[in-house]
Amino acid sequence: MTLLLNCKDLSKSYGVRPLFRGISISFDDTERTGLIGPNGSGKSTLLKILAGLEHSDTGTITSRRQLKLGYLSQHDEFPAGLTARKVLVEAQHEAEHHPADEHELETRADMLLGKVGFTDPEQVVDSLSGGWRKRLSIARELIREPDLLLLDEPTNHLDLEGILWLEKLLANATFSFLLVSHDRYFLENVTNRIVELSSAYADGYLSTNGTYSDFLVKREEYLGAQAARQQTLASQVRREIEWLQRGAKARTTKAKGRIQQAGQLMQDLADLKTRNTQSGPAKIDFVASNRQTRKMLAAKKVTKALGGRQLFSGLDLVLSPGTKLGLLGPNGSGKSTLIRLLAGQETPDSGEVWRAEQLRIVLFDQSRRQLDKSQTLRDALSPTGETVSYRGSSMHVTAWAARFLFRKEQLDLPVGDLSGGEQARVLIAQLMLQPADLLILDEPTNDLDISSLEVLEESLSDFPGALVLVTHDRYMLDRVSTEILALDGKGSANPYASVSQWQDARESAEEAAKQASRASAAKTAAAAAGAPAVKRLSYMEQRELEQMEQTIMSAEEELHAGQKLLEDPAVLADRNRLHDVCTKIDAAQKRVHELYARWEALEARKR
């Protein structure tokens, strides 16, 4: 184990508002650290300070000699007109350890671009989508061969497949890293240490070794012990106050010492109370219309193409009260288009979308176009005056703002001056004032901290109306969704019981494609050599092939039986039974894909 960075007594404030104080922490070469904390706790600022892009107000940072430090910003910026290959070549020129030969630089660049998914090294960066710009930014840091890589929200702009790709990359990384993320599954899968910045802790942060789920247990223990300490200290202070009120004379050294000790106890208790009553998460609770209609919306044989490319075809779905549909798929697969079709903002190329009469739809647009960036926060939260009417009660705008973690002095700021997370909370506040039959949320999780995500999940789980949710947050999809619809952008829309079932199906399909590719390559090579294409089937394999169709039919019947159970209200109402059914469906789905892959392999050898 080698120490890479050591920070001592770091503090940073903006104006009179402190971000963090007295942070003393170190990072070694065995650690893969996740940095979390509430919005505004200073996570991104701390990363910039460690990267040397900002200065702390106090404290020092020492690093290992000749440490190669990489930094991935939230914003992926490149000089205009460069190709992907040129970006990586220039990154190597900037690194002290780069080789001198230009051809070698280009070769290394092309190899890495292939690993991160680029098929054309000459693609101009100006034409790249947000997800591919993120991949290129990551590649730019990787080619510099860092010892420690600092990543600020690396999953931003990546679709779910991109996030899975990044997970695999970081799981096999040879370097240490410190990353900021609100994606809980991502943290669980790639980190072995969690650090949370928060003034709720005596040191300004809590650091635990292990996974994110390990951290949750240890944080609960820490906060529980801190709450118990407050109770104990309160009892001690009460006894000391009683002693002081008896008029004890401070004439002896012993009495003076006890008076001083009482003062210190009171100060310690005040500090503990402050830490234990830190502002919690935003209070999110959507209002349902309590409409009794069993069928709110139905799509029948809906087809839509965009730019000559079929997004989905023959799509059927029904939304009823309690239906919580999670949509997933690669960027550009048609999720936002489908949402606009359901909301009535677009029309299908064929098929129809039926909506119940006077259906009330509340839509969260991922681009947040509903927000007027020139409005003050006060007007955005309460456009009709100084009071807000919510659930039949009136509330002053200051109290309503505090519900979403806004300070009184922010009320006269333009919405455009707020952070991304703050703007998301403004839009959620506006939507909470509108009773809804159907909630349609397109990427509502962007920029929200983990505590706000947890509250949003609770509200969506308890919402009695129908919900359509688009998010790359697998944890939220698994926790909230009653069903998953996966688009592939090639015309298919497939239902799944859970995100893990979709992931297993995706991995099985990838493996089947690899096997088919290998079989094809082997057949081609053997034919070119004038030899038999592949080894003939054995007697047992021939019998297996003959029975394969019946075997697959039996496996599919088992899968369909499990999926049928998901229509049973008794199953849906029993969380434990639902979990067991989903587990069995996942296993059956995996079995079906494995059988098809095996059938393909046997057929290839038969030919």
C-alpha cells in the first residue's frame, strides 16, 4: 500500500457560506473511493482542489513524488474541429511520459478508442452526442496512464449500457480513483471505500471501508451513537445546571474547574444538537387526483420512426392506477419520443393512443423547458403571491422554499443562477402543486443528491395514480417500477420484470452473438484451409439437438407461467412473494437465452 495524497485541515467557503472545514483525509493506491454528500456540501470543489484547479482557504495537500493525477470534469470540453484520434494524440503529447514517435501515438490512440467503443477514430468531436463525448473524455484521461484518477459525476450523459461499460472498465482498472456519484448501484459495484461530506459528522466527513451497502450500515451506527451521546450529554448538562442553580460558590479551584467543565459540556451539547438536526432531504410528495378510472391510458399497435429509423413498432401498453412503468434503453432509442406520444405532444405514425376523458397528466421534462430561467426563485415557487396552497393548506413561500432546501436569501435569485440540482427541485416543487392522474417523469434524477433520490422514490412508490419513469438510475427503477419496458431503437420494445432480468437477457444476447461470430470465423478459417469446417456432432449432441425445440418450448412455458403471475393482484401486493416470482422469472429468462445460444451453436456445427 502506497500513500498517494494526504490532505490536512482543508477548508473552503464561498462568501460567508462554508462548504467544508478542517477536512483531513488521505488516499492510497489500493482504494477505489466513492465521494458522496448532499448538494452544496463541496464534493466537486474538493475534487478541483485535489486536482490543483482551485485553492483551499486553509490546509495543505502533499502527494507522492511524481504522482500522475488525472481529472474528469462534469463538463466534457474539446477544441473545435478535432477528431477523436487527435484528442488522444494531443493528450499523450501533454503527458510527460509519452513516446516520441507520432505513429506510435496514433496506434495507441486507435487501440484505446476501440476499447471504449469508437468504430471511427476520425469522427469529429463536434458531432458526438453527450454520451460519446463522455466516453472520449474518459479515454483522454486513461491514455495519460494516471496513478490516481478523479472523476466528477462520470455517469452523466451515459445511457444504461454506457454505465455498465464504465462499471466494467473501473472494476478492471489498474489505477486508484476517487469519484463523485449519486448512482447507488454504480457505487456498490465499483468502490471499496465511501466518504460522505456532511456537517452532520464531527470531522466534517465519514469514511468507511467496504461497499456502499456497508457504508449505509456503518453510517446508521455512527448517527445512532451520536444521538445516544446527545441524550447522555443532555443528562449531564441538566445535572450541572442544577448544581449551578444551587448557588455554588466559585471560590475553590475545584468549583472553578467544575463551572468551566459545565460550560464546555453545554457547548458540546449545542454542537451535537446542531449536527443531529442538520437539514434533511427535500420533502417531495406528489398529489394524486384519486381518480377511480381503472384504465387511464392505452397504446395499441403504436409505431414511430424518426429520421427514417424505426424506434418502435406495434407497441401495446395499458396504464392503470398503481401501474409504474419504467422505460429503459440506449440514448436515441425513443424513450423521450414515446413519452411525448403518451402525453399527446406527438402523434404515432400508426396505431392509436387512447386517454381517459379529462386525464390529468403531469410531465417532468428532462430539459426542464417548463422553467423560466429569468424568473426569481420566489416567483417560480409561488407565482400567485406570498403564499402557496398545497393539499388544502396555505404555506408562506419562505416555508415552501425551505421544504426544498432553499434558503431565504436565495428567493430573489434568478432561477438560471441556481445549480442543476436546485433547478430540478424547483421543477418538482411546481409539479407537486398539480394533482395528477398520470405522472410522466423524464430523467428526474439528474443532479439530485442521494437523500433527495430516496425521498423521491418514497413519493413515487406511494403515488396511487399511474407513473411512467425514464431514468438511468437502476436502483430507482428496481425500487419503484412494477414493470419494465426496454427499447432498443431498432423497432423492438420488450417487457421485463426487473432491471436485472433485462441485464441478464442483454448479456446472454451478447454472448450468443460472440459465439455465433466465433463459429462463423472458425468455419471460414477451416474452409479456407480446405479442412472440415468444425468438429462433427457427437451421438449425444445429435440427440440433444433433436430434442432442443421441445426443451426450449418447455423453458418458455415456465417463463410465461412466471410472467402470468405478475398479473395476479395477490402477488403484486405481497412484496416477498413478488421478489421470489421475479427471481424465478430472471432464472427462466436466462435459461431460455442459454438454450437458444446452445441451439445456434449445435446447428452451426451440424451444417
